[in-house]
Amino acid sequence: MPSDQAAESAPDPGAFTRILRSVEDSIVHLSDAEKLELIGRIAQSVSITKPDDPERIRRQYENRIRLIEQMEALPSVSNDDGFSNRDHDKVLYSTPS
């Protein structure tokens, strides 16, 4: 790939920082065991083959940025209904509190 094309496809450093911050904020409250499970799931989902479609890579990058923007727009405080995140998980997934 010519160097001018590589520069055009490189992610914006500010966007990369936002991605990292969003991921860190999302996992900060996980236990070590939960973090290890997450790492394992991510590792299993990552393809070991190098994608060769620059258009596909660009679309995936743009979709990821949109997802992060949508996640950042979600309210960071809970409703005043008295339910915690653990209550939510217990109801939906039958997980212990």
C-alpha cells in the first residue's frame, strides 16, 4: 500500500483515545475473572487472517466510531427506580446478586 493511502486509512489519534477511554470506562468495574473472560471472548472472535478489503476496514472503523458515540450519549446515572445494574442482570440473566 503506498504511504499516502496508508496515511489516509490511519485512525484519527483523538478517535483512538476516545475508543480506549470508552473501553476502560466499560471494564473498570469488572472483576479480574470477568476481565479475563472478556479477553478470551475477544481473542476467540478476532480473525487471524489479515483483511484485504480496505473499504470493509473503513466501514468497520466508521461503524465502531458511531457505536462509541452512541454509547457515550447514554445516560451515566441510573433511574430513580431503585434497581441496580445487578438487579437488572438478575432479572434478565438470572445471575446471582
